[in-house]
Amino acid sequence: MTEATPLWNLAPIARLAILGLLLASAPLAWVWLRHRNGHPVRRLRALTLVTLFLTFDLVLFGAFTRLTDSGLGCPDWPGCYGSLSPVGAASHISAAELQMPDGPVTTQKAWIEMIHRYLATAVGVLILVMTATAWALRRSVPVSPWWPTATLVWVCLQGLFGALTVTMKLYPAIVTLHLMGGLGLLVLLALQAEGYRQRSGQTQAGFFDAGTHSARWRAALMVLALLSGLQIALGGWVSTNYAVLACTDFPTCHGQWWPIMDFAEGFALRRHLGLNAQGGTLEMDALTAIHYTHRLMAYVVLVALLGMALVLWRHAPQKAAASRWALFLAGVAVWQAATGVSNVVLGWPLLAAVSHTGGAAVLVVGLATLWMRARSVEPRREL
């Protein structure tokens, strides 16, 4: 990477869009062939579920990109040294590797970064098709086009944050917002998929108590979702500041239950990676504060998830669906605890780190779906 490399180079953007369209054509063809004779709402739900699945994959691959230090594998955006792929940028990449063999630009890292961008472009195309389909169907089926439209706006903003992640050199606040944006996209898609399910007559009235009890359930789930969202944001802050190994023992940190911490420096948002707000090196006390805050919040969320699971389990004798959701919440809680501890005591292995992000993604999708099902709804006619 040289100083002459422009951070923004839109030369390959048209070719990148065409490639995204080609990649999206396979899932689009699958949805059309499988549901060509089905009702439009079910077809739209199938498209939303496929997009949700690929977005989940994109979030995991984004974590893999970050954890392999490939976020600057191509130092410009949206291509790689102005090319569609690392093949066209081979000479630039080789020069950067010669200059810094262990630097951010290598052939492997460049491919990881560009594959992430290809997947993101394909997801963007799928959401564009979802939006166009919803607007085309708005007069004939009971679906609102505004939800997919909001999702399209969201994914465009997510793309902008992806660009800023590169051009601002992994600025921690931007990287964390990019992660949260990806999880927010999963929530939007999950809400729409469940909404289409209810409109197509594939669900019965909410399995929670009706009336005011349903409202209480939704309020409790919203509190749980907010706690989980805060914890995920803290986890993103840990990851983007590379603070996972600030504490290498568990359950204590540096052999203490309350280690020395600098919260002001650790949670200063306006600073560059590895630096404090004054431009100096970010000290270990600040990294410890970042790590330990996430760990303490994890205890709160773990208790909240297991508590909700226990309450749901008590409804299981009358409502089988409640028991399944109880097992889901308990399972995710245990998974996140196990992978989180593994990151600390095993030295942040890649598999555990990606799995931890995957658990967070599964949790937000599950909570969004459960929140929708907590409503007391009348079953629609079968479509």
C-alpha cells in the first residue's frame, strides 16, 4: 500500500454491480422455480428468507474478514486498486507485500476482503428485488412495500459504513457501527419474514396469552432485546479494539475481581485504532476496561436469557411452541457463554471468535421472530 493509492476509486463500480447481479441470479432463480405456482406472499417470504440466510452468511464472513486482519486487504473502495478483483491488482499487491510482508495488504487478505464485498453486493441486489416485488404487489396482496424499502435504505447505509471502514482505516466507532448495521439488517429481514408468514395463514394466533398479557410479553422481550443489543455493541467494541486478550484469565482479570481500568480512554469514541483521544498509544488499562465491561454485561444478559427461557418453559405443558423457544434461548445463552470464555482462555482462536459472532446473529434473529409471534393475531385465510 502506497500513499498514492486513492481511497475512493469508483472505476470498477459498474462491473461490481454486474457481478453482484450474477451472484444474486442463482438464489433468485431457485426462489422462482420452487415457488412459481405459489401465492405471491409466500414467494415474497421465500425470497426474504433466502436473503436473510445469505445476510447471516455475510455477517459471519464479515467477522472472518475482521478477525483475519483482512479489512484493509484492498486499501481502496469499492474495488481493489481500482480493479474488480485482486487479479487485476496483482502488481500493486506484490509491491505492498514487498514493502510490508506482514502488513495489511497480501494476496490472501485481498481476496478475503473482495469476496466480502461481492457477497455484500449480491445481498444488496436481492433486497432491491424484494423492494421492487413488494411495490409491484402492493395493490393485489396485503403487504406493505415500506418495510422492504426501509431495508433497502438500510443496506445502502450499511454499504456506506463498509466503505468508511476501509477509507477511515478501521476507525473503531465506524467498524462497530458497521457490525451493528449488519445485525440490524438481520432484524429487519426476520421481522418481514415472520410478517409474511402470518399474512399467508401459516401461523395461528400468538402462542402467548392474548390481550394485555401479550403486551407484557412483548415489553419483556423488548427489554431483553435491548440488553442483548447493548451487549453485542460492547462485544463489537471489544473486537474492533482488539481487546479480547486484555484479560487472559477467567473469571478474574489479571488475577483480580476488579482490575485497574481506564474507562474514559477505553470508551472514547472519537479516536483511531490503537490510539487514545490525544493521539497517543491506547494503554492496557483502557483495553482492560473495554474487555471487562463486556464481561460484566455478559453476566446480566446470561441471567436475562436463562430467566426468559425458564418462564417460557413453564408454559410448555399447554403450548409446545413455548418449550421450543425456551430451549432456543437457553441454548444460545450457553453457546455464547462457552464461545466467549473460549476466546479468553484459548487465546482468541478464529473458530471460537467467528462462532461467537454467529451466536449473536442467531440471537437477534430469534428475538425478532419471537417478538413478532408474541402478538395476539387472528389467523389469516389460507393463501
